[in-house]
Amino acid sequence: MEMYTTPILLNDRQQTILIYKSETPMTFSNLGFHKDVKAYGDTSITTTYITEPYIYREIPPEKSDSGPYYYYWFLLAKDQGAADIANQLAQDNAVLQEAANILMGVE
């Protein structure tokens, strides 16, 4: 499963969508809250996305030109700004922790 964001023009308005790409069908326990955890060495970074609480678009493999993948699109919610700040702080903290570990000789 892969997860990423991309801008889209919707009703003459620039918006950002969160896209899930998966080889198998997916179910979502919370349509308005999504987490992506990525590992970078000994550090993992969690990115939080707040979306409108519905699947904006669902594309099965037979309707896609991009191979055998299921795609799920979610519109980022207006209050995503607060989550963006929290995500940046978490990333900054992870970088600082990694630097501190290097300076202290911690593996």
C-alpha cells in the first residue's frame, strides 16, 4: 500500500487529495483520519491527514490505466492546517533526536 498527496483543481478551486494505492481492496475504520508511518533509519515519522469523512473517488483496477491497483481518493479537510503543523513538528523532533543520538554516540 502506498499513500501520497497531490493537488487537484476541483470546482475552480485548488485542493489537495490524499491517495491510497493498493494491490488489494481496502477498508477504512475512520474515513476522516489517516496516518502514514515511514521509517528513516532508527527513526520513524508519522504523518497525520485529516480528510472529509467520505471516499471522494474509488477506482478499481479494471477502470484504471495504471496497472492492477485500487485507488482511493480523499479530500483534505479545511482543518488540515493544524495537522500540517503537528506533522512538521514531529519531523523536526525526529531530526533533532537523530542528531542527538549521533552526537552522544547512541546507535
